[in-house]
Amino acid sequence: MSTQIQANGHTYQLPARPTVIVCIDGCEQEYINLAVQAGVTPFFASLAKRGTVLTGDCVVPSFTNPNNLSIVTGVPPSVHGICGNFFYDTEAGAEVLMNDARYLRAPTVLAAAAQAGAKVAVVTAKDKLRALLGHGLQGICFSAEKADQANLAENGIDDVLRKVGMPLPSVYSADLSEFVFAAGVALLETERPDLMYLSTTDYIQHKHAPGTAGANAFYAMMDSYLQRLDALGAVIGVTADHGMNAKTDSLGKANILFLQQVLDERFGTDTTRVLLPITDPYVAHHGALGSYATVYLPAGTDQRAVHEAIAALPGIELVLDKRAASERFELPPDRIGDLVVVSERLTVLGTTPARHDLSGLDAPLRSHGGLSEQKVPLLFNRKVSVPAGQRLRNFDILRLALNHAD
Amino acid sequence: MSTQIQANGHTYQLPARPTVIVCIDGCEQEYINLAVQAGVTPFFASLAKRGTVLTGDCVVPSFTNPNNLSIVTGVPPSVHGICGNFFYDTEAGAEVLMNDARYLRAPTVLAAAAQAGAKVAVVTAKDKLRALLGHGLQGICFSAEKADQANLAENGIDDVLRKVGMPLPSVYSADLSEFVFAAGVALLETERPDLMYLSTTDYIQHKHAPGTAGANAFYAMMDSYLQRLDALGAVIGVTADHGMNAKTDSLGKANILFLQQVLDERFGTDTTRVLLPITDPYVAHHGALGSYATVYLPAGTDQRAVHEAIAALPGIELVLDKRAASERFELPPDRIGDLVVVSERLTVLGTTPARHDLSGLDAPLRSHGGLSEQKVPLLFNRKVSVPAGQRLRNFDILRLALNHAD
């Protein structure tokens, strides 16, 4: 195969050694730091000396899909088009789910590598990401959630449960992420892909704070599989789609700003439309509450008045109009509203109380979406040389692992 | 005694029941939340139903002295004058320690209450706060640190170690704060002060993250004493001087921006003076590293150039000139520099590497000083009525406890 590929304006060296990129969903850096302090993650602990420890900025909105797609395309949402789970189609007058690959505007580096002859494998926790990550990919691509349904025609692999040696996990479990790692190790042992992308789910991080028993056990589990991938000779790069923060008061009550309710009271019902792009079919662990919202305003609305009213609310960190938000956060202007709203670290944004089912929240709310969850780890089990003074992003990870690792 | 007093423009009802105000140093709200989740703090857990749970903003710089003095005077540093441990006296050409009561520009509510006939007691962990908190106070005022030296003439009490029943604690220990609570209980049992102020030290919070064993044990200890104060019939209000955040990368390496070094390289040595008001005689647990600095510029310096250079540095959240900082943070303009610099949640500000002794840091750096540590608890064991829409501050706590509790 050729040794270099181009994707979305960047050049990538195809790997001479198996290279595994891991996206730990919701990996606030403190999870690793405190697991290392607790002594339960020897692989992570070893990286400070033998590997490379960096911090990068993820994409805002600090949500799963925009960041996973940025990581596999190597470019921000302004290029690849996926800036959340939903956008509002003003022509159709409907909120549209963006989980389908037809919304993806850029090829993935994974597909380009496979096209050039590399053996590529992708394993995700939830199935919602599989179609997007596997778009155009000739290779292996399946989710832990639907591992039992994986077949050669659609997923490039079959009989996954037997090959991985685990039963089908529940979609709300730590097992769902463990399955991803177990599959990664099994694939590296048998298929030995040149390039593998493993993406977990943040079910644990939404419920367990860094350093607590539940979190440390989860990171110890991941560490044990990373040790095995390491022992199998893989170049490993670990990053996150976003961080994670508590969103409550001292007694665990969620700090929720119901933005649609506030705007309805101030400007009239049906005047503004607050869209929460974190909304997805799996909301039991966060109740569709995150620190990012976008607001659509019909023609004739006094945008400045709405902008200023939102900016003055307690718990708001930042309000930007469409143009400023598109530039600062590198978002596709046609898929965001007229205003982008980011709440402070301890506050989440809701629409109206009736539209959020919080019955599944059995632990104090932890969530993401804002600037407060933008710092994520960039870790490697090799020495990686980084140009000084450059702002690092999580979606630099393929370039760093493929082009800059020893 | 008269039933009302005036202090610094506010009216306070003198307490009919013993009232205890507790300032838990460095109490990021998540410490309480996770200790409650762990089931080790029944007093705190009970407050959601039987008491009042609020969140307030502390003073920025989110340091100990400016906030303790704000709490006991009921007003911000623009009125009471204490905006850090140090300021730069431009006339004298020297950095001046502000721990002496002659720098205090406002009487305390505690002193005013004693003046009106109330029995008042103050117990602090470290002695550095004692002189400021006890200024003008006819009553009991001593520190755990120097409890062995307390005498009737200076402290309004003697034989403290015997009365409290604990040996003199080390200044770097959880015991130092436990001594404060043990003294509070002993005083309430024997002297029964009308108004008591207990102020701990953040030694534990600088070393232990919320929800970890060391933190939970500390909060369980405080909870057991709060239960006893509660059982003795006290109205209890709990707040914090500031929050606390990790200031490291994934492997626990501190994110330090050495601002003096950067400015020396850019603008020349001895052109700018970076002052870190967190600096104090007890720095082993934080190395004098916090998320706030103030910069003094000699006449003729291009202030805009320095301002913009700092604002562009990675890790900086905010740069304000003296006037803007004085207004936004309610600081005394004559005791801050020409610029005020706040760093992001995960970053601290240093001067030059040689001027920070990090040898005492035996755990990954956790610190405070910035906007990211501004949210603090306001908890009461009584129902407290709060006017809607009002921004709450930690220094509202005496008014809330004395004027608004059931």
C-alpha cells in the first residue's frame, strides 16, 4: 500500500505498526489523574515517563458526535458538518436527527486509509455512532450495543460475541465500554488491523465523579485492556470527546436553567425555539441536560433583545450570534441557530420542565456540552514531538499518532 | 442588650438563639455532595429537607483572607480593604503583608455585636487570620495553631487545650480544623456565645479531591461536630471562603503559567511586577500557586501591550485593568496592580520557576483564586427566606442567618 494519504487537507502516514486510537467518552482529565493516584492504572501511570502526556481542546459543543467525527476526520464540524445530535431544519420546520451518514460532509481518515490498502477496524459502544464513523469504510465496523447483529456484509465481521468472548452488554452499563476494549484486544490478536478506532460511552462518567470507587474501577478496567494492546505492540493514542463536570449544588440538586421557559415568559410562546443538540435516544443518564443550547429566532424577532436577555441570566457563561459562534467554535452555520448559548460549569440548560424526563437520574447530575468540558487528555505510549506554541485539539490525535510518534 | 446593630451600612438582628457561622476553607460544593452520596455526612444530608441549601458567589480573588474578612464585615474588599495576603506599596517600593489589622478599613459585625452586648467567640485554624477577625472584638478569639498560647488578656480565654480536650495540632493537618470544631462545641457547651464564627483551613482540600477517602473522612469529621452544635440548639450557617479545583493535566503535572518569566522575556526584566496575593507564610500545600495575579506597571509602560500579551496566553481566562477589576470584583483600587489576571480552571499563575518552592507538594496541585472557584455553599439548619432574583454572596451569610432564618 502507499505510505501516505490525504484527507480533508491533511497528510497522514499510513501506520507501519498497528495503531490504536481510543476515545474515552466523557474523560475529564481528573479521572485519569485520580485513578493513577489510587494506584489502579499502571498503564496510564507509565505514560508520564515512557510516553507523552498532553492536553487538547475538544470541539464545543462538547458532545459525543461532533467530537468523534472531528477525531476521525481530523477537522472541525465546520468541515464535517456534524455539530450535535439534532439541528432544526427551518425549511422543513422540523428538528432533524443528525445520526445518519448523509449529514456527514467529509470523508473519514479511516475510510481513506482503508481505501489506500490499510486494514481498518472501528468499534463503538453505542450504535448511534457506528453509521457515521463507518461511513465509506471498507473494513470492520460494529457497535457493542448491536454486536449480536454484526455480519460480514454490513460490518465486515460476524460471530462477534464468540470472537470477543463476552455476552451482549446492556446499553446502560460499564460493560458496554468494556466490550469495546475486549473487542479491540481480540481484533488485534486475530485480525491485527493497521489502524483501529475504539470509542466508549460515558455512562460511568455521568454517574461517578473522578476518584470515586465506581470511576476508579472503570479506569482500572480500561487500563488492563490498554496494557494488553500495548503488549501486543500497538502505538496507542488516547483522547476524549469531552470532559465531564458536576452540575449541581452542595446537596446534589441539578442547577437547571430552563431556557425555553424563560424565553417563552419574556418573549411569548412560540417566539423562540431552544434546541438542545445533546438530545438523543439515550438520555436516561443525563436527561438531555447539557451546558450548550442553540436558539432559533423567526424573522422579525429582536435578536439583540433575546441575546441580551439570555446573557443576563444567572448561570450563563457565553452567548454568541450565529456568525461569531461559527467562527469561534468552527461550526457549520446552516446547522446552528441564530444564537449559541453556553452555560457555566455547574449549570445545565433545559427547554421546559415538562420536556425533560429526569426519572432515570439516580445520581446527582454530571454532564457536559460547554467550555468547562473542553480540556481533554492527549496521551500516547510513544514519544510524540509537538510543534511548540500550537493549540492542540483532540482531533489532532490521528496526525500526532501517525505522523509524529517515535 | 439592644436587638439590632448596624455595621457597614447593613442592619443585623442580634441573635436570640446561639448562632454559629462556619467558614469551611476551600469547600468546593462537590465535597459536600459526594460525602453525602457516600453516606458519611448525615447532618449535611438532612439540610435539603429540614434546612436551606443555597449557592453563593465568593469574592474574587477567591482566597482565604479577602473572603473571611468579607464574611465577618458583610461587605466586599472595596469596603474592608483586605484583597489578598500581599499588596505592593508603590511609595515604599515593597511588597507588604496585609495580615495586620491596621489594613482593615471596616469594623466587623462580630465586634459590633459584642459592642452591643452579645457574647461573641471566634476560632480560626491558622493564626494569620486571628488578628484580622478579632479586630476590635471584646470577646473570645483564638487560633487552633496557637491555642496553647491563648490567654485572657489577648484572647478572652485561657487554658484552651484542656478546655477543648485536644493536644495542639500541627499547622499542616486535618487536626487543625478539627480543633476549631472541637473548640466550637466546647465553647457552646460552656460559654454558650450568642454568636460564634468558626473558620477552618483548606489543607485537606488542597490535597484531596471531592469524594475521595481523605476528603470524605474530613467532611465526616466536620459533620459529627455540626451534629453536636445542632443538638445544642444552635442556628448554623455554613459557607466557604472559596472553592477548589485540580490544576493539573491527566498525570497530575501542574499547569503553571509563569507570568513574570513570560513578561520579563517579552517586555524586559524589571519592567513589570507580577504579585501573587495568595503568597503567605504557609505555602507547602499550594506552593503559592493560584489562579489570580495582579501586575504592577511603572509609569510609561505600554499598558495596552502588556494587557493584550497576557490575554493571549494559553490558560488565561480574563485580564482586567485596575478600574474594571475594582468595579467587577469590588476591590480597593489602591491595593491592586494596574492589571488583574485570572487564569482558567485548570491553570495556575506563577512568577518565575525559581521563586516557587514546590518541594512540599506531595500530591497533584489543587488550588483556587480564580472565577472557577467562585461558587460556594450557603447552607443552614433552618428555613431561610431569600428575596428572589438576588445574587447571593458568601458574605450575605450573617444577614441570612441573623435576619432571615426561621
